[in-house]
Amino acid sequence: MDFYDVPYSGRVHDALKAIVFRAKQAGFGLLALNAVRELDRILKIYPQFGQPLRDLSIAPAQLWIGVVSPLVIRYIINEDRRQVLVVSPPQVLPRCGF
């Protein structure tokens, strides 16, 4: 099986840590940590799980959005390079408790 390369920017790393910390304070730490792990796993093996938002000017890259509850993430897939770029921090679904 060919995996996708999934580099995360420092800003995304920091945001993920902050989300897990905030979730832990509210009693949802394990839920958030499992969502982060599952998101990383899915992006490496099948990043097309989400929905395409638009083609980018640098073909064949596309902007996608995906949800692994309670996280929503936007990412870029470059099929030619088998790379997924997570460049913006994830969002937490409203009313998830943290």
C-alpha cells in the first residue's frame, strides 16, 4: 500500500495540541486525542474521505475538507506527489463540549 506524505505546519501542530489540552480540561481528552490520531491515519491512507472544495491553480492539487468528529480540517491533496498538506489549523465542531 502506498501511503501519502502528510507534513503538518508548526501552526497546525500547535493548534492540535491546544485542542487536545482544551478537551482534556473539559473531560473530553481521550475523544480529542483519538480524533487527532484517526485524522492522521486517514490522511495517510485515504485523504479523499472528505469533500473537494476546489481545484487549485497548481494542477493537480485540490483543496479538500474533512471531518473526523469533533474535528474539521481543510487540506490540500497533490496526487502527483502523493502528498497531503495540512496548512490551516483544524476547527472544532460547535457544541461538542470543549
